[in-house]
Amino acid sequence: MARAYFTVDDAPSETLPEKVATLERYDVPAVFFCEGRRLAEYPERARHALEAGFHLGNHTYSHEHASGLSVEAFREELERTETLLEEVYDSAAVSRPERLFRFPFGEKGTENREDFQQVLERYDFRPPDADRFGYEWYDDHHGGDYDWHWTLDSKDWAVDGRDELRGKIDSQSDRLAHPSPDIVLIHDGGIEPELFEASIELLLERGVEPADPLDLLDGGSSDD
């Protein structure tokens, strides 16, 4: 039974409290990667997630493709969202454990990719330890980077209901059977609470063992 580290993109949405309740009910720790524009609209939803014991990460302000951003524009996207994240942590009276970042769409930029990674390093963002995964492709493509890329996409964004979602998850049965731990991608924004819960249920049915994503930081708990 492989460990699964759940990460939730495009937070916070209006229905985030219902999704937090689902994660609590199934005892699933998670990081919510937050868009700054959504934090500006729903700060109290993000604060609720913090107060429930979940983590918040940076997902840029406006959720643009990195390949369309200059280095300065990327830095501004990062900083605007950081300001809002710090405000939410302060309002919840929760100490922020680490700075975590995920690129929108998992797209890290083209000619500016190295520069973006240097910006993340300068702002003290912490990546997952690539050595923890049993996938050579992850280390080849993401090892040494400072952002959080996933290893398993639930495809919740590409389906209309539970049956389609089941098919998408079943199509990744080889990945789910692999002994390596996985960073699982699911979504908040644009996803109804019922489909969000279905993602959790279907993955747990396949025997994944949820664990705190912060355990993936260098020096965190082992997957052995």
C-alpha cells in the first residue's frame, strides 16, 4: 500500500469548507495551493482550512501559464500571493511551517525556467525530496527544482461525474500499483464538493495511504 500525499490546486473556492470537511472525515492531510485572486475573494475560507490543520501553498496570483511571464512578472505574481498568504496565516494565528509553490498547469516556463527556479530558491520555497519517489522520470524532470509537481493526476478537471472519474483513475492502475509514494493532484476551484469527495473515495478504495505532504520535505518522515 503506497503512501499518497494529497495536494489541492486552485484554492480557495466558495465550497472549500465542504471539501475540508470531506478531508477531515476521511482523515486525509493535504496542502491547498492557493491563487492570490481567490485568496483576495475568500480569505475566510482559506483561514478555515488553516484552522482545521491543513497547509496552504502559493499557486501564483492570476493562474497564468509561466511561459507567458517575464521573470519580473513571475516575481510579482509570487509576491502578491505571498502577502495574502501571510495575512491569512496571521489572521488564523497559525505559524507557517514552510513556503510551498506549484506552477499553474504544472507548466514551469520555457526560456525563463531556470530563472524562475532561482526566484523560488531566493524566496526560500521548499520542494519535495525527489529521491523519495521511485520514478526515474520525476527525478529527471523535477529533481533539483523548488516547486511541487505531482506524480498522479486524478483528472477531476476533465470529467463530468463519478463514473468518468472512476475511468480516469482506473486508467492509472499501473501507477497506483507502483510501490513508490505519490503526490496526488486534485482540485478545489471548479470542482463540486460531490466530485471532490468521489476523488478521495475512489483513490482510498485503491489502497493508497494518505500522509502529510510536509513529510516529503528533506528530513521529513520516511516512507519505509
